[in-house]
Amino acid sequence: MKKFFSVADVNDLSSVVKEALALKASPNTYRSLGQNKMLGLVFLNPSLRTRLSTQKAAINLGMDVMVMNMDKDGWALETRDGVVMDGTTVEHIREAAAVMGEYCDILGLRSFPGLKDREEDYSENLFNKFAAYCKKPVVSLESATRHPLQSLTDLITIIENSEVTAKPKVVLTWAPHVKALPQAVPNSFAEWMCKAQEQGLLDFTITHPEGYELDESFTRGATIITKQEEALNGADFVYVKNWSSYQEYGKILVTGREWMPTPEKLKVTNRAKVMHCLPVRRDLELASALLDGPESLVIQEAGNRVWAAQVVLKRILENL
């Protein structure tokens, strides 16, 4: 592995999940692999799980870690080429990324979309330029359109909890929120689950209100149903997430408070395990009774972020 941006960077999903779970069972087996190697983590946006889990994963592999909060500690970056920098930007991404590449062996980058210009966000201009100019392997810590470490974590968690059901039914359901959120997590989850379905690991369904269709390039192969109860019927795993409209880009079309998953709604499932990437707004996105109930996987899911990051870093280190 030379970079980690999407599911396209992983061929055999069963293999990477198996390796991640082996690392979970024996976290320090490869501690010598990362000796004298530096991981740089660059955050343009807030992070809790991604930041801490990736640092711990790197430490388990013997790496040193540097963290840069560009939104607070760095200069305002210019990403456009051919412009006179006489405005608010102080440093060009060409120099900033190149310098970071001088200091680090692997770099991780986290940024969010503006949710104003769909073409700009979906071009992944910032991530692609950062990767090109730093000239080192880059791991996406979330970008404008994807959150691959979260999605790999989700697949690990599903397979880890699928002992009884060999081919579980996984449902991604839209949930309400008070503000417009990116499509990065649902895009990425759909992309990974569709590939997992292709490889015979699960069956995948998406449910959302009319108008919340995701970019179809992420959902090919998924069953898409706009009636939540119908979609949830017989589900083994229910993944809860809000996102704003893709077609009417960045807009909240309906509040959809009736879409919040509750114990009553999940009665039609196969005692489904409940998942959410966190942070979660209790009793808005997801009922507290489910979050605190025996079927909740949200804490185990968050814990598995370490092993998703560790297997990715391990595979990159092995190719340096």
C-alpha cells in the first residue's frame, strides 16, 4: 500500500480485516517496523477519535508522531495556482506540503468540505495537491468526500460481530440533525459496503428521505429504499448517520425528526446491532435507549479505529 484514500486502495477486504483483528489481538508484534519513522498528522478541522486512534496506532508500530493543527497553529493556505497572494492566505500548499514531506515519512491529512461548491468539494483539490506536493505516502484522515479509516473500522466491527450471521444485512439509515453535514461518512461507508457486498461478505441497503440520494458513484450495487421501516426489516446491523443533500448541495431539505432510530422502530430488525461513527447528538440522531442499550456497538466501533489505522500504517511502512 502506497497511500490510503478510498476502498480502491484495498483489494481483498477479508484479508485486511483479518490482519486488523490480528493486530488487535497482539498490538505490539510489529513495534520494530516503525522505528526511526515519523508520522505527521495534519488537521484543518477538529478531531477526537481519528487523532487519538491514529497516534496510538503509530506508537504501537514504534513510530514517532508529530501533530499540526493548521486551523489554529499554521498559516492560512492558498491552494489555487497562478494567483497573486495579496489576500488573506499566507503560504501556498506547494511549499507547505513539500516542507512537511521533508520532516515525515508518512503524512495524514484531515479536512472538511465547504458545502457551498459541489464541484470544488468533489474535485478533492486540497487532498490531491497535498499528496502531490509532499511526495510521501498520504493517509486520508477524512476528506471532502470520504472517511476511509472510519469505513474500514466499520467493516472490521461488522465482521467481528457477525459470528452468527455469515452474510448479514447492513442498513445505512439517514437521521435528522440541526445543521448541514457533509456526505463524506455515508459516501465512504456506502463505497466500502458495496465492495464488501461484491466480495460476498454482506448485503447492503440504504434508506433516506426523498432528496437525500448520495452520488451514485458511491452507491452502485446497494439497494436504496425511501421507506425506513421497509429497509430496516430483517436488518442485522443499522448504521445511523445524517448528511445534507447532494443534489441540492449542502442543503437541509426536511428535518425528518420521525427518521430518528428508536427501540420501537428496530423491532422489525433481527435484533440489529446499532452503529454510529460519533460524535452523536443524543435523542436527535439516535435515541439514548439504543445508544445505551445492549445492541449498541458505538464504543467498540470507536475502539476499533486503532486497528484500522494500524493495519493501514503497517502496510504502508512495509512498502517504504
